[in-house]
Amino acid sequence: MEDELRQLALNQGFHDVGFCVAEPYPEMEHLSQWLEMGCHADMEYVKRHKGQRMNPLAFVKSARSIIMVVQAYRTEEMNAPAKDDDKPGLRIARFACSTDYHETMKKKLYPMVRYLKERRFKARSFVDTAPAMEKLLGARAGLGRLGRNSLLIHPRYGSWVMLGGIATSAELTPSKNFHKSPPECRACGACIAACPQGAIHPSGYVDGRRCLSYWTLETDSTIAAEVTGNAKGYVAGCDVCQEVCPENAEASFVEQSAVLRPIPHHWNAARLRGLSKEEWEGIFAHSPAARMGFSRFTQIAREVEGWDGSISE
């Protein structure tokens, strides 16, 4: 079954797949401390489903195995430098420059779910919105290792990956780790030093109260001036910790078709500021940035626009 499930995943366009036992793992206990410190900010849904997140068996009670898949998303088009390097303008995180992975990955997991159910196994898929600790499960499934910025670093695609999974009652053989490096990143500290708001802790967790991605994509709260004033031009999400990571230096690109809908990573500020609501919705519909809504997106863009006085006009 493992070989057939792997082939089904690759046929759907996933870039890698791995398997692990469905059980609570010791590293999941870190979630309790993270919540106690208040690092979840106002993401109360994390706290509400703490028990399920820390125990895959709470997600599917009869689960024996977890299948994890990787969808790489960095394309050469996304990585192209700004037209005027002296005037970088505004930027959108690369994962938000494509069709929303919540929509695409869930559909691509369905053939694997159907395969399992046809064989009378229980199976339930999850992509980000379900109470599952995907990055830890991805590491346990042999798909990479965790960086200090809490992201999974895949041996081929670096941290430029999105994760999804399936909890199933089928008993599958766990994958062997296919990298020989230590279970954690190089601990060079590059991401810690570069984070615009100092959100990354050396022990390997991110404080949501400081994270730019949280402020732009995960909350409706008013953004403090010191956040937008040090946003490095980002108006939706943030890639800074990934851009400086040496683990990503040789990461492979994927074809544009793998992420479906191309949206520019770099934006001329005047062009972005001049978009009507209809134009904005036409560009960003079905992208992760769409959930911000036109009003909040343009508000943040205006506030970030003067981040260092070198905005391309």
C-alpha cells in the first residue's frame, strides 16, 4: 500500500510523501509552553483544540498511521529580483503568490482518501485548518527537519513547502529519515538575527505577537506603527527568515503550473496603491492573501509603503 499511496500522491502533483505512526510525540508537548507564554496572540482556536493538536488519535480515534505530503511552491518567477534593485517597492510572501493551498491540496488528497476507504480503512485529510501539528508530523514522516524558525526544511525544496496529511486506520510502515544531517537545523542564527520583529527564539519557536505574518494574515487587530515601520516592504506574510536561511541556498524551484496562479512577489507601490477593489479581487481571488480583504490589504500597504523611503514609483 505504501508504494501505491506514494504513487497516487506523486500523480496528483505532490513533491514528496512520507509515513509515520499516529501517536503523540514528545516534541508536541512544546505546544503547552508556547500557549502558556501567550505566543499564540489572539489565535484562540489553537488553544481550544490543544488536546487534538497534541494527539493525532484525537483527530481520528482509530488512526494507526499518518501520511504526510509536501507541496513545494517557490518558482523562478517568484524569485526574480525587483526590476529596480535600488527601489524594492512592496512585497507579498511567496506562498501567497499562488492559488490558495487550502483549496488545491485538499482536492489532491482525495484520491488517496478514496483509495483507503475503498479498502475499508478510515481516512481523514487535513491541510492547515485542522487541529494537527503538520510540521512535527512531517519531520516524523522523514520529510525534513525543523529550523529555528519552526518551519520544516525539506532536503530538496528547503522550507519553501506546504504540508498536508491524512490520518488513517491503515497500518503503514513508517518512512526512514532520508537525510543524514542532525534532527535540527545548522543553528547558524541567521533567521533569528534577520527577523524584522525579533519573533524567532533560539530554542526554535516563533512568538506570534511579534511575527509579521501573524499581523498581516492572522488577525484583524490594529497593527502597531513599529510593526509596519519595520516590515521590510512586506504587506502580506513575510519571507525574511527563509530568504536568509543557508538551508534554502540550493533549494530547487518548481514549475509555475505546480502553484497554478502566478501573482507577482514584487510590486510597484504606485501600481498597488492604484488598484480598484474589483482589480484587486481579480488578482488575489483564490489566493492566501484574499482572506485579508481589500480594505485591510490596502491599509497595510499604505502604512508599510514608507518603510524606508525607497519605494518604487
